[in-house]
Amino acid sequence: MTDVLGSEWLKLRSVRSTTYLVLSMAAVLAVGALVSYLMTADWDTSPPDLQQKFGTADPGVVAVPFGQFSLGVLGALAITSEYGSGMIRTALVSVPRRGSYLVAKTAVVAAASLVLALATTLSAYLVGELITGDRPRPISAYDSFGDAAPVLLANVASMVLVALVGLGLGFLLRSTAGALVSLCGLLFVLPTVTLLLPEPWNERAYSVMVPVLAPQLAGEVPDAPLSPVQAGLAMVAYLVVALGAGAATLLRRDA
């Protein structure tokens, strides 16, 4: 199993798409920092009544959603690139036990996405704190790291979740285009569609959409439709459905 893990890690880190995705996440983090700086500068020159109307200047507001999508793409490409190039046949000949191959691929994607998610969320928090300094709320995102920790951990969990959902979609669809379109639908289109439903179904459906699970998991949303436990269970449900469908496809279909 160690050899399989090493092989999967080598494949993931050696492809150019992984480097491009990491660089794009860093670029978006820089954009988030610029937005934070501009908002802070605008806050400094605004009268007190307008200062109270400002939202947070946290770079994570920009970096986390893009990070979710980027890691979802990373998870999808981890397997669809092999189907596209035909290397999946070689991989399954080398590792004839498909269950072991699936576990190794999942473990490597989870570990890589965890590291990248932690780096993104912590960097966004530190940059935001550096830019906003000791300014009071609402321009300052958090009063202390202890206040920020639940939100940061929830964001990390959501980013890892999307990476594994992307992997599951890749196994299921065996197509890079199909997996990426499905990710876009899950992260951007479906949440908007649910808001068009009649009340109270719009709020109920929207509350279980992937982009809004992290704030509810952290208990950050007042009067949230889901409790932190329910939000966590919803995340687990997404994970089980995506990886379960992907596993069934891998184990039952020919390469």
C-alpha cells in the first residue's frame, strides 16, 4: 500500500495542472489581499456612520470560494487525466486491486487538499490581520485567532470536501469536461436555482448547498437553518454520495 501511495503522490505532484492550480490559488489570494487593502484604505477615510456599514475586509471572502473550486478541479484531474491519456489501464494493471487504488488516490487527494486548504485559509487570515491591524469591527474580521479558528477549520473542511467530491465525480464521469461542469453546477448554479424556489423551500434547499455549509458548520450564521452538527452531516452526505458513486463506477466498469 505504501508503494501505491507513493506512486499516486508522484503522479499528483508531477503534472503541470497541479502547479497551475497552486499558482492560481496564490494569485487569487493576492487579489483578496489587494481588495482587503483597498477596503481598509476606504474605511480609514470614511465618516463614522459609513464605517459602521462596511463589511469585513477578510481576503478569505475571495480566496476560499476560489480555493474550493480549484481543489475540486485538482481532485477531478487526479483521475480524469488518467482516463484521458489512457494511463488508467497501466495504473490498474500495476494495482489490480481496484479498492486499494481508490483508497490510495483518495488519501493522496485528501492529504494534498488539506495542506493547500490550511495554507490558503491561514494565509488569508494572517494577511487580513496584517492589513486591518487593530481597527475595530466591522472592518476587522475577527477579534482574535480563537474567534477565527472555528471559521478557518470549517473553511478547510469545506475545501477538502469539494476536492474529494471532484475526485468522486472524476471516477463517476471519467471526463474532465463533465466533472468540471458538474462542479460548476454544484458550486455556482444550483445554489442560485434553489433561491428561485417558493418559500420556505428556497431557504431549506439553499441551506444544504455546499458553499453555505462552512459558515453553518462554524456556527457563524445567526438563526441558521442548520445546526453545526446538521451542516457536518450534510458534508458527510455529499462525500459519501460522490465517492460512493465513483467507487461503484470504478469497481464495476471496465477501464
